[in-house]
Amino acid sequence: MNEKIFEISFGIIGHAGDAKSTAHEALSEAKDGNFEKARELLKEASETLNKAHRFQTELIQAEASGEKTEIGVVLVHSQDHLMTTMNFLQLAKEFVDMYEFIFKKIG
């Protein structure tokens, strides 16, 4: 795998992993009733995930301009991290809302 693809892949993996960890922290805060903090963490996770997405966009733009993209396990792994984190972040946002709803109903 060429060096550029390798670096981009690990950029995606690193940022997606950080975003997922931050989203997990947000869920923990929501479980404790700290909804403002949870939403701050979700925003942070989203911003970090956007960094991973920019790496992916770089790959797409390079291929669209005619560069051949060498696909290897590391690149596939990075895409898996990105997509699962995108899904997890959406679910985390829903769970924070759900926890808040439950806290308001139960007290």
C-alpha cells in the first residue's frame, strides 16, 4: 500500500476512534443526568468525526481526478471505523434525547 493511502487510513482510524470514545463519554454523562455536558461531548465527537470524513473526502477527490487508489485491508478497516462511528454517533444523539425524556418523566 502506498504511503499516502496508509497515512490517510490511519488518520481516519484515529479520528473515528476518538469520536467514538467521546460519544461513549456523552452517553455516560446522559445516564447521570448531565445533558448539557452530554451534548457538548456529542458536538465535540461530531467535530472530530468530521476530521476523519475530510480524510475520506481526500481519497475520493484523488480517485475522481484519476489517481488509482490501492485498496488494502488497512483502508477497508478505516472505512469500517468511519461508518460504524457515524452510525454510533447518530444513535448516541438519540439515546441522549431518550435519557433526557425519561429523566423528565420520572424525575
